[in-house]
Amino acid sequence: MLKEIIAKTILHYHKRQFATNWDANIYRGCGHNCRYCFAQYSHKYLENTDFFNDIFVKTNSPELLYKELGEIKWDKSPVNVCGISDCYQPVEQVCKIMPRVIKSFIAKRNPLVITTKSSLLLRDIDLIKELLKVAEVSIIVSVSTLDEEKRKLVEPNTAPTIDRLKILKKFNEIGCKTSVLFVPIIPFISDDYENLDAIFRITKEFNLGSINAWPLHLRGNTKNVFFDFLQNNYLELLPKFKKLYQTKNASKEYCKDLFSRIEELKVKYQLYSTYKPTKPIKKPIQTSLFD
């Protein structure tokens, strides 16, 4: 169910810098229905428990961004509009909020970060080209597995993984800063060498800039949701996961082995770079009435 809300503020600061310290959550809840989604906890602040079906859209997001990005104290920090939920999730096809959001970034000449698993991003490529004339645009694509059968189970309403990477290549070619977020790597499902190697290889072949890889973590109620998913789809793996995830993180032994393999792939494909957020402007720029 889609629910419209009017937000009072839109820019939110957090200490963790990747991909930037600033988020603007256009949507709350996400129809991609990724079984491992870490953001499910966020719906409790809305007194709602159905993160995947009850989608809240902040209909005044473009106007709020225009206002807050134009304040004298604002330092032109890059803003990630896909912080809690993917702003190109399925309901965006109906709501069409993002074109107006991007226009606010163009008007205020502010760097933009988009992290997505959707092919809908291509719809707005012309607007992003316009923004590139006045500010940096970073596009980060999140992936987990190239196996389409597994992808349909684990991330049922997302774009095929290879399509996401091809789309990222298009945005790299028009001048966007691009990066692959290989997260999560799911034990026993997407951590085989063939999958790891293929995603690193394509990242290199497509010249996608950098890749950050990290194993699945199961914080809070995400663990219960994911274990229910295993119960219904990978029953034989459930005992292994219960042993591996005594806490929210996989065991130290597993992580050590996985990161060792990741380092080998970085060497193999010469992918040493990491994503570096754009630095804010030290002295705020006051925008004119006619910008």
C-alpha cells in the first residue's frame, strides 16, 4: 500500500561516511523485497511493521530539497537519496518523484549520490546529464549474485544483476563517478568463487571505478526474516546459518577466509581503488535569487 506523507525536513546527517554523511530519504519502505534488507528496522519509527508492502512517499521531497540545499549554512555536501530505501524502487514508476528531485539538485548545483538495484534509473539519464554540467553525480549499484535463479529468490523485485552493471557502465560513460557495492555476499549462496570472480571481472571490464565487498550481516529482526526465507527456500542451509551467525555478523573464521579471497581478486583484477566521497565546499556559497 502506498501512503503519502508530508515531511518537515529531508536532509539527515549520519557519522558513517560511505557513500556520504548526508541522506535524503524520499521513500520509507521498499518494494524490492530483498530478503536480507538491513533497513527493515526503520519502519518501527512509523509505527508500522510491513516494510516491503507499506511504502511511504514524502511527496514534498523536491520542494524540501530545493529549500534545504539552498540555505546559506549548507556546504554543498553530496547527498545520497537512497539512504534507507531505494528511490528507484517499483512505486517510483507511478510516483515519479525523482525527476523533480534531480531538478532541485540542478537548481542548487549540489553533488548527488544514487545507490540502486533498479533499471528505472535509465529513465532519468538526460536529467543526470544536466546535473553533471554543474555538480558531481555518483552512481553506486548494489549486487549480490549473477545467478538469476538465486537473484529472483533473494532479491525478487530488483533488476537482473547483469542489467544493473550494464546500466552503471552507461552512467560511467557520460561522466558519473561509479562504483559497485558487492553487498551482501551471502554465505553458501553467493560466496562461491565463480560468482565472486565474475563480479570482479565485470567491474574491471566495464571500468566501473571501484568495488566494495562485504558479507551478509543480520541485525535485529532481519535475522528472523532471513531465517524464515531459508526455511522456505534453502532448508538444508538453515543449520549452517544458525551456526555461522551466533551474532549479527558471520563468524570471525568465515570473514577471515572471505576477505582473503576478496584480496586475491583485488590483486588479480588490479582493483585497488575505493570509493571516496566528494568533499564539501569549505566556504558555503550563497546562491542568488535567480540560480
